[in-house]
Amino acid sequence: MKLLTKTNRYYLLLTTVLFIVASAVLYYGLFGALQHEVEEQLFNRRVYLEQRVQNGVGLPTSPFEYQMAVSHRPQRIGYSDTLLLDPQEQEMVPHRQLTFPLRVRQELVWVTLRKSLVETEDVLAVVLGVMVGVLGLLLLGVILINRWLGQWLWSPFRNTLRVLRGYGVQQDQVLTFPPTNTEEFAELNQALTLMSQRLVADYEAVREFTANAAHETQTPLAIMQAKLEQMLQLPELVNPELATLVSELYGATLRLSRLHQALTLLSKIENRQFADTSAQRLDRLLEEKVLQFESLADVRHVTLRTHLSGVPALQMHAGLTDSLVHNLLQNAIKHNHRGGTIDVTLTPAYLEVSNTGPTVTGDPARFFERFRKHQAASDSPGLGLSIVQQICQYYGFTVRYRFEPTTSLHTLRVDFAPKKAASTPDTQVSAG
């Protein structure tokens, strides 16, 4: 919930409660004031009757019977409310009455004076209606003004959010915000600008280090590989122990080179250094990769089948697309068994690679971790599926893993469009 909406809701709740309380206070206040006026009129009429009796004049004959009543029996003295029948309207009408004792010609009687409250209720309804209407309009006006004022005051903050949403450190630019005269937002923008300056500087340092490390370490590794290859071809290596040692060194150098390339690729993906995109034909790329891995599949006696039912429209970096398909197929071949199968399915919505293989041991949620190997003795650096995961995150794809124990079938599926989580989603991990 937005802060302004949340504030307006609390404000509306508070003002509504105050409005109800104010209306109740207004009603009872007006009712009490009008009732006091009626009682004052009744009291004045009582004084008039007492003075009239003291002067030797009897009680007047009231033209309306219900306005004054005289009883020779004792009555409850004081003010009270009663309902009397209006002979004209033929309905019960509320009255306020005052009962008091009075001695008339040496005879004690109880006189009751009454006054209709109909006029009082009408006045109360009119006054209360006007006041409630005014308060309602005032409440509505305050809410609308507060909403407009909140949107106007918070517009610099929304501008800051808009700039932040469109910012990427790989743009190599410092954040710039529209000027504002609100001190708090100006301080926020200044702090964000300084932070972006540090981010750009750190990003440039990391990118420069990555580029230098990739260049400076790759050259010695290539030299070491070439020298070791030459040593393996020398006739002097008749000593089996020496030949084995050189061969192991050459294999370690190859693994180090592959590890270096994989880590460099991961670093570039995380630094978002693959901004260039173009339309990719995954069907053609799959055909090329299947041909490349055909010899490796034959050596391992693995049958590789493709099922193409559509071409997805993907805008990706060519190198990342190649790396994604390469690592998926390589993972399926490496973790297969002799006589196994690999099925590659491509549709406009997803790319799925299913392969037979041994049962997975351990927590599948950790298979995407770097240097996590399905087999500890494998010469693989354990970065293939980490690269797949990073590429999918880079483009907003979803990579899912599932295992069928009955058929020992491992399936990696890349959905090209992000999907909502289902009630029983597949585990988004894989072995590799």
C-alpha cells in the first residue's frame, strides 16, 4: 500500500469518527438548548399563573385543553415528557410538561402546563441537517484538498523513484534528479547522487580488474598449455613417471583455463556487460550444438534427440545464448550413463532438456551453487548450471528442475516468460 493512500485511509477513519462524534454532540447540544427554552417558557407561564392567583383572579380557561390541566389529586412535581393525542392530526405528539402545586381560593390543586415539542423537533431537524451537510462538505473538501496536496508534495519523491527504476550501474552515469525546494527530498537526492558516484567508481574498478585479470591470466595459461603440449611430444619423456606428471600438469592447466573462462563469464554477467542484443534463432543454434556434441555423445553411447515445434522470439546476446545451450547439453551428456538418452524440446515458450542418469543425492536446492558437483571426482569446475542460472536471471527467464525416480529422468526446463508460482511448483534447481 502506498504511503499517501495509507495516510489518507487513517486520516479518513479519524475524521469519520470525529464527524460522528461531532454530529452526536451537535444533536444533543441543540436538543438540550431547545428543551431548556421550552422549560423556560413553561416556567414563565407558571410564574404568570401564580401571580394571577395571588391577585385573586382564578385560573384562566385554556383554549386548548392539552396545554393546561388542573387536578385535585396529588401529581409528580417537576418537568417531564409525555405524548398527547393531537385532535386535528389524530396522532401522538410529544410534549414537555411542568407540574406544580398551587392554592386557588384556599383549595390546593396541581396544575400541569404543557408545550408541544413538534416545533422544537422541526427546528432541530433543520438545524441539524444544515450543520451535518456543512460538516460533510467540509470533510469532503478536506479529503480532496489533502489528496491533492499530498500528491503535489510527494511529486519529488515519485520523480526520484522514477529515476531510480530506470538506473543501471552499467550505464556508467551518475544519478541526476530534478531540483526540488523540499529540504528532505533534496537531502535524499543528494545522498543518492553521492552513492551513485561511489557505485560507478566501484563498478569501473571491478570491471577494469575483471578485464585485466582475464587478459593477464589467460596469456600465461595459454603459454603453459602450449609448453606442456610440446613436452608431451618430446622423445625424452621415456620415463613413465615423468610422462604421467607432465600429463597431469597439462590436465590441471586445462581445468584451470576452463575455470578461468567460466568465472570471467559469470563476472561479466553479474556486471551486466552484455547489453547488446539481437534476434536469436535457437533452432539453428541447437542443430549446430547437436552436431558439435555428437562425437562426445557417441563416445559415451548416448542417444541425442531433438524435438522442435516452434521458434521462440528471443532478443539475447549471441554469446550468452550460445553459453546457455552449450551448458545445458554438456550437463545432460556428462551426467548421463552408457546407453542413455537425451531429449531436447524447443517450443516458442520453453527449452527443455531431459536426460537419463543416476539418482540425485543431496539437496537439489544447492545444485546451482558455484563449484557444486554432482560427482566429487568429476574434472568439471561445477560452474555450468551456475552460468545457466545467471543467464536466466539476466533475461528474466525461469529455470526449473524435476526428477522422475521411476524412469531416472532428469529434466531442465527454461521458460522464456516468467510464470506465477503454482501451488506445487517444480524445484528450480538442477544437478550439475
